[in-house]
Amino acid sequence: MATGHRDNRRDSRSDGHRLSYGQKVFLLATLPLVLAMAVLSVLVTREARQMSEREIAVLETQLIATKQAELKNYLSIARTAFGPIYGNALPDDQRAKTRVAQILAAMTYGTDGFFFVYDYNGRNIVSPRQTWLIEKDWAGLKDTEGTPVVDRLIELARAGSGYHSYVWPKPSTGRDGRMITYVIGLQDWRWAVGTGVFIDDVLTSVAAARAETTARVSRTFVYIGAITAAAVLAVFLSGLFLNLRERRLADQKLKALTQRIFDTQEEERGRVARELHDSISQILVGVRYTLELARRRLTIGDTSAGESLGQGIENLNGAIQEVRRISRDLRPGVLDDLGLGPALQSLAEEFGRRTGITVDYVTNPFRNRLDPEAKIALYRIAQEALTNIERHSGATHVRMLVRGTKDGAVVRIEDNGNGMPPDRRDGLGLRNMAERVEQLDGTLRILSSRTGTLIEAQVPLSHMLPPTGTAEASQ
């Protein structure tokens, strides 16, 4: 018993975690949207970053190119200043070298700008802002990042000229900064002459651009998130509105269907009551009078009492037949015993005998059997159609076709009556037909004119069962 309680509790917990239909629909609507927006966010962010990095790289290249052009211009000015001396001096003219070194040492600019000179052996000759470098051998010197400095400058000077970037202490602060230098070679004197500028402003501009890009990408990501949240909220509110609307419509349809069921029940009860009153009740009253007459005749010894008893028995047999007819109308036994074809044939024959209307019943046997829902639906549709023909059409001839097709089963009833008035085309009987077919995912076709009415109901193959060993070919 305890185990059963635990199982019940476990089942109730599992039921509590199951998603409702509305939650499933909401997830089905929002998950693709959220995933799409997430993928879009990643793609937009990546593309924005790549584009920004390219723009920043272009900006950095342009700024550095400007610095390089500035350095080249500085050296051009310096070469103009010492050019005549260098051009007229011999390779070992120490006096000329001293005059050129003095000119370069005096040519400072800005806070940290200066010219430097190294011989090809690595010895510093000119360094006006960092005099502790002068007359010392700096071959093999590297910056804090391990980049060769003096050796690379000498290599560029031997090649004629070139640019070099490295980390170097700023004369004004003593702190390391990124520096770009331009160096030329005085090949007769074996000197490397150059100047450099610190590119802190370039790095600051690039860092500011990168920070602005990062902030812009972050804002874009936030905007996409806000749009996604707004879209999800819109989907939720739309789903809530549609759910409430559909629920309200479903309630209205349920109320209408319930009322229709009540109306159908009352109509069926009224029909049965009329049948009982108009036929069974009258027949039974006649049987009663006949039996009372026979009793009186027996009392007085009248020999015609036997005739009265015979008449009473005949009337009683009529009552029995009438009860069977009413029972067959409510639920025909032949429908369950023999199938739809014989049941409709019996219905058509009985309809013709009762009304005097000629009925042609046509069928082609199909071996597949119909499921119970399809059989009773098609039978009730035919029954309702014949009832309408009897009451309203004024027809003299009816043709009923029952056959199986590659798409399912078809029942078609056609008459030569007066057609269907507009006020009856939305009647309870026709609505019942349409709902029965709709529940079976079938189709109902109604065509009416002044020369007659055609009603055709078709159910799909999904309601056809495979044949059994005792094939019911009459279906």
C-alpha cells in the first residue's frame, strides 16, 4: 500500500512538470526566434569587430605613415644642414666629423625629439638628450621586448635607409614608450644617422578607437537583446490574446454544440414520442377494443368471438412490427451484423415501401471494412437525407449509391424533388451531417437546384479496415 502511495506521488510530481499545450506552442514559437536572434547577434558582433579591426588597422597604418613621413622630412632637413660639410670631407676628416656631430646634437625639436649617430661598430657618437649613451659601445643592445636596436639601425644604414620600431625610454619622463626611427647611412664615414618620434599619441588614438568600437559592438548587442526581448514579449502577448480568443470561441462553440445536442435529443425524443403515439398507441388501443369485444362475445356464447381474437392477434403483430421498425431506426441491428451496404439497402427498401417513392439502390462491393464510427456516420447521413426527402422535397424518385473508391467510401443520395429552400440550408439536420463527416476528416458535398438535390458524403481510407478471413464483400 505504501508503495502505491509513493508511485502516486511520483506520478503527480511528473505530471506537474509536464508542459501544457499553450506552453509548448509558446516555446515552439519563441525558441526559433531566440536562436535566430542569438545567431544573428554573434554574426553581427563578429562582423562588426572584424570591420572595426580593419578600420583601426587602416587608421594605425595611416597615422604611422604620417609619422614616418615626418621623420623622413626631419632627416632631409638635417642632411641639408650638414650636407656641404659631408660632401667636401674625406673619410678620415675628424674635423668635419666633429662639426657634423655638433650640428646634429644641436638639432633638437619638441620635448623628446633629437638626432642620434652610431658608427657601424655600435659606438654612440651623438645623443643630446641621453648623453650617457655617448662614446659607449651599444652593439647587441635590445629593448625590453627583446627587439634588437643598435644592430638593426646599423643594418638599415648599411642598406641605405629604413624605418625601425622598438621600445625606448622617453627623455622627458624616463618611462618606456613605443618609438619609430628613420635612419640613413653615411657610407664614407660608416655612420648611422637617424631620428625618432614616440607614437604614444598614435597608440592612444588607436586605443580610443578600439574602445569606441567595443562600446559600439556592446550597444549593438544590447539593442539586439532588447529587440529579441520585445519580440518574445510580442509573441507571448499575441499568443495570450489568441489563446484567450480561441478559448472564448471554443466556449461559444461548446455552448452551441451542447445546445445542438439538446435540440437533437429533444427532436429525437419528439419523433419517438410521435411514433409511439401515432402508431403503437393506436394499434394497442385497437387490440384492446378487439380483445374486449372477443371477451363479451365469449360471455354471451357468440361464435364470432374467434374472429375478434384473430383480429386482435393480427393487430398485435402489427404493433410488434412497428416496435421493431422504431428500434431499427434508433439503432439498426443489420448495421452491426452485416455492415453498411445491407443496412443502407434495407433502409432504402423500407423507405420506398413506407413512402411510395421509387428508390434505386446501387452499390459496388468493396472488400475493406469500415470502422464503427464511419459506418454509423454514413448511415445517419443517409437516414437524415431520406427523412428530408420525405418531408420537404416532393420527390418521386431517389437514387442511392454506395461504393468504395481508392480514396475511401462514398454514399451519394440524389432526388428529383423541388430542391432545398435557402432557409433550410443551415438547418439542424445538415449541420449534424457536416459535423459527423468533419469528425471523420471526410468531405460533405451538397448541391441543390429546382430539379433536385444531391448529397454526397465521403470518408477517407484511414477509416477502412483490412479484410478479415471472412471477407465482408457486401460492405
